[in-house]
Amino acid sequence: MEPFTVLTAVAAPLPWSDVNTDDIFPGPGVTPVRHWPSAREVLSDRHKMGPNAFAAHRYAEDGTPNPEFVLNRPPYDTAGILIARENFGCGSSREMAVWALVGIGLRCIIAPSFGDIFAGNCVKNGVLPVRLGHDVVERLLTTAAERPDGRFTVDLQECTVTAPDDARHAFAIGAYQRDALLNGLDEIAATLSRLPTIDTHEAAYLARRPWLGGGS
């Protein structure tokens, strides 16, 4: 997993509340990409799911691009940051929603609140979920819309978001989540990084309980 330290990128404004994981990654029966020759790969290969991100909004029913959708419009089509309203990523637990966002180059989502499972899946896949207050997010949405070529900087080391107008906003994140993202550790890698501690604990535990197989 690629470490996340500092990201400077275009931010796409998506002023929607309650965006659920079905919006982010629509299922095979409803997504317009089902008409594509590559539909099977797009819907089943986690490394090729980007085209299905927001597909019901990005494409017409026949699979052609919708020029009005924000992520189809330059420069937002190259955005590394997405700004949305409350309760982003609510609904089902499908991790494919995050895989699809990664597939279109998004590394950070800024919103007042997130679905809990979605936020956890973000961290597991190298995407930073940033929670900021409602009023701050509204200002960032306006800035992103009015200054499409502006760059936002998200600094995980300092836990700040800096807008193109140099307004800086601090955010909070759990110590484990911050460490995992800074070091590019998924859950398996995080566990392996603690093997010496785990081995020491296991040896001490079994020494006190030899009948479990750790001693004679």
C-alpha cells in the first residue's frame, strides 16, 4: 500500500449528502458499464474497478459519458481529492466502493462524516477520510467549485488541509489509522510489523502454561 504523507491535488466538489456505497459502486444489474465489453473485468477485478466508480452518474444508460457529472469535467477528472457532505459512504459494507475510488485516482475524501465501515475500508486501502465541520466543508466546496484549477494540500503529518486561498484547517484522526496511512500498512502488514512483540508475548504466555504446548 502506498504511504500517505502529503497530497497536493485538484479537489472535486460533490455537494451531496448520504452518498451510499451503491452510488459509489453500483451493482452489475444496474451499472451502465454492464454494456461494455470489459464489464466482467471492471466488476470483478479490484485493480480495474475505477470505471464503475459513480457509474450511474458518470454514464448514460447506454454507457456513454455524462458530460455534466463533476468527475467527467476537466480538471476534476484528474482530482486526487473529493469533497462531499454528510454521511459519505453510508449503506452496505462493500469494499469495492473504495477500490473503485482508488481506481480513479482518489486518495482523500473530505466530508463532515462518513459511514463507519466505509471509513475503515478507506484506511485499509490507503485512502484518507478527513472529517471537518459542516461549515468548513461548505467553504471548501465553494472554493473547489470557484477555483477548479486550484490545488488543495492535505498533510497527514501535520493533520491539516490547506485550500488554494491558503486557509488552513486542522483535522483529527486516530493514532493507529494515522500510523497505518503514513507507513503504507494494511492490516496484515501492520500485524507483521509487530511480530517481535507478538513472539515475546506468546513465549511468555506459553511459559506460564506449558500444557498448551509451549514448554515441557
